[in-house]
Amino acid sequence: MPLLSNSKYESDTYKLPKWKESFIEAFISLFRLDMDRIRAGPIAGSKYYAMCKIQGLHYRNEKLSSTAKFYYETLGLPNTFSTWYQITLLHEWMLFVRMRAMPGKYGQNYQQKIVDRTFQDIELRLSEEMNIHSGRIRDRYLKEFDNQLRGAILSYDEAFVSDDITLAYALWRNLFNAKQDVDYLHLEALVRYIRMNLYVLSKLSDREFGFGNFTFVAPNEVVKLLTPKEEIELRKTAHKLFEPKNGKILPSQRSKLSLDN
């Protein structure tokens, strides 16, 4: 399970009863709730966080997932909690890049939700999986993880506005823990992986991304640049999906986020 939550609403198999759906839609419509603000919780704090967490997630006596194999076998990173956290931070940073391009108040809300969920989850893992029951010790760990988050985001941001060499250096410091004999091909593979995902994110409109219509490109996949014609078709598809011809959109599906940016 990527999430430690026991909430039935985070289960892929759970469906709301019809009467509850109708009540919620009426409630949203009556009070004109800003769904773009509300949606940040289930999308960023639940779906997107789970996507980041699962990339390097591995429990003892379980098989490595395809993405975990990339980090622990192909790249040879140590299979530790600290490495998992750095892998998670890397993927969150890629999402932060796209969230910052959203209208200010919405992008900030999405970022805050994923950060809040990260530390709620880490605290649970420290308690449930590592049997650290002392609140003082957990707080010390959480403070250290917060420092790591700030340092990683700053270094990746610097790389984002610089070049691939700076990005490789940031990855070497954070993910490879400044290992002296790092394989440069491994750094190159990670830089390529990051650039592919950032490219895909750049081609998603605010509304598509805000509704959770993004999945990370797998390490063994290749992204090809879209032609101008393909980009036009991509936008047409998005409009068909989010703006049906009959014009009838449920209150919960309404959004002020753009489909064309």
C-alpha cells in the first residue's frame, strides 16, 4: 500500500453511494465552493504523493518494483529509508516545478498539501515501521527531513534555471550522497529521466494537471518531442475531456484552471 491511511476514500475500489454523490453535488452548487482549492487535497495530498512515494518504495521480503529496481539495482543506490526519502523528494520537486506555473493561490495550495502529507506519512512510518515511539526522537528526525527537503529543493531549483551539469551535481550531492566513485552514466540516465518528465509536465494544461491527469514517465521509457500538429491535437483532446459538447458539467468538476496554457 503506497499510503498508510486507513481512509476508505483513498481506496481505488471505493465508490460513493449515489445518494451521497447527489448530496455532495448539491452542496457544492449551493455554496459555490471553489473546487480548484478543495481538489488540492485528494489530488496533491493523496494521488500525487502516493505516486512520488511508490517510486523507490520497497519493503523487506518483497520483490522490487520496476522503478525500485532502477534505483537500487541499475543505479546501485543503497536500499535505505534515507535513499527512499531522497527519491521521493526528487519526484515531488518535479511536481513542484509544474505547480508553480499554476495560478498563484492554487499552485501554492497544491505544494502545501503534498508537503503536509509527506511529513504526516513519515511520522507514521517512523512510528509504525521503525517502532520509534518517542515523540522527541520523531521530532528530531522530522526536523532533519525538513532540512533535507529545503536543501534538495534549493539545489534542484538552481539546476532547473542553469544546465544539466548543475543538475547532475545536485543529484550527486543529494541522491548519491556525494559518492566519490559515482558512475557518470548513472547521473546521465537520471538527468535524462528528469528532463523527460519535466517535458511531459510542461505539455499539460493547468486543468489536466490539477485534476491529476499525470503519471511519471518510467525510467525505461523514452519521450519524443511533439510536433506542432500533435500539440494542437493534444489540446483538442483535453477540451473534449473537460468540456463536453452538451455543456453539462457536474459542480464537483467545475474549474477555473485553463485548458490552453
